[in-house]
Amino acid sequence: MLGSILVLNDRGGVGKTLLSHHLLSTAMLEGLALRVVEYEVNERLARLFGPETVEHRRISQDFVNLMGSGGDGFFEFWDNIGPELQRGGRLFDFGGNISQWFFNWAEVSGFDYYVGDGSRLVFMVPVTVDLASLQTGMATLERIAAIAPGAKRVLVENGFSGSFSQLEDTHYARRKAEMVERENVAVITMPACTAPAWARLTGHRLDQIATMTREDLVKLGMSPPVASRSLIVIHDWLRSIRQQLTPYLTDVFRSTPTGATARPGKGSRQAVV
């Protein structure tokens, strides 16, 4: 029975698309079949991977007006997601300010009818050290527990804008420790890529970057020494993130007989660059 992964945090710029990109690329390298549904103003993943893999559901001004209207048309839009969650095999990437509408729908539309207690769902919530990001992320984790108490909740610390070590002995750190200890919330890290070549690789798929050679980077304008150093950093970066994501992907997207559920752990095959 297949499950689904949902990536969400209403705060923009926290790395939702990058996390979904990592998840999709890792799934492809692991041979796991899934379809991505991208709720965004502009195509991002769909532009990279094509419509056969990523369905882009555009967030237009009409959509925003519909969300704020309060009429049943708002709920009918989201009614389509219920059967998709029931079938599984999907990765949902919610753009900024979108998941609040999803929660509003789920809270009044019999979410459990489609997913039970949510045990086949994984919610991944990326945050940065930005205070607003942390507050929105923690509130999102709490709201998830209300609609799907059996779902796996994963806090993803994105180090793009700063190290989380600076948040020791803060309210965030204390609340995170409480969630981990008492509520089974998992925490994974998504450090920033420090390779000199990274800025030149914008627009490339991560599964393709994982197989690049020094000569490929030289063709992009780097000197051989810089290309060699960059490859070491990039491959280590990709390997670290994939090793954290693979168990969740294997658990959710590798179909298992009823009553036999794969669990992330020692038995999960790790991706290797």
C-alpha cells in the first residue's frame, strides 16, 4: 500500500522546492515510482522534470480570490486531493501560503475518510533560522497532528541562511526537543552546498548533477582544479541528504503487502553517489 509525502510551510524561501527536488531525485535514483503535484505560481519542478513526472497546479489570482471567498467552491477545489491521498504514490509540494488552505479544507471535510489516522503519510516541514520561518514551521507541525495524528512528521532544518547551532537554548530548541521526545517528530538536516561550482548549476536536475564528471564542470566554465574540488563537496552534500531521505521514500513509495510495513532503519538501502 503506497503512501504520500507532503512538503509544506507557508513561509516562503525556506527550501520547500529544493527539498521536493531532493526527494524526487532520490526516488528516481532508488527506482521508486511517484508522481509530483506542484502547487505553485510558477512552474519549477515541472520545468525541470516535465509534465509526465510533475503536474503543476498553478496558483493564479483567481485561485487566491476563490480561497478567500469562503464559498463551497473553495472546498470543491481541494476535494480532488482526497482520492489522490487515498491512492498514494504522490509527493505534494505546497508553495508559500498554500498549506493553510489545505488545512482549512482537511479540518471540515472528513480527512480521515481518505487517510484514516494518516499512518501512510509523511509531512516534511522545512525551516530556516529566520524567526518567522521557525514560528510558522512549528505551528504547521502542530496543525498536522490535529488532522492526521498517525502521520510521520519531519522537521527539516535548512542551513541555507545560517547554522541552527546558534539557536541553542532558545524557545525553538526547547520546543523541538519536546516534540522529538514526546511527539515522535523526526529532525533531519539540509545544509547549504558550499561548492564553488554550485551557483553555475542552477537549472540542473540533482539526479543529473550526481553523475557529473570534472569534464562536465569544465564545460560550464570552471578550471579543472575548481571542478575537482567542487565535485567532492557536491557529491558529499548530495550523499548526506539522500541518506536521510531514502528511508522515508522507501517506506512510503515501495508497495508492501497489507500488514507488512517497511520502516526506515538499517534495512533500507542507502543511495550512493
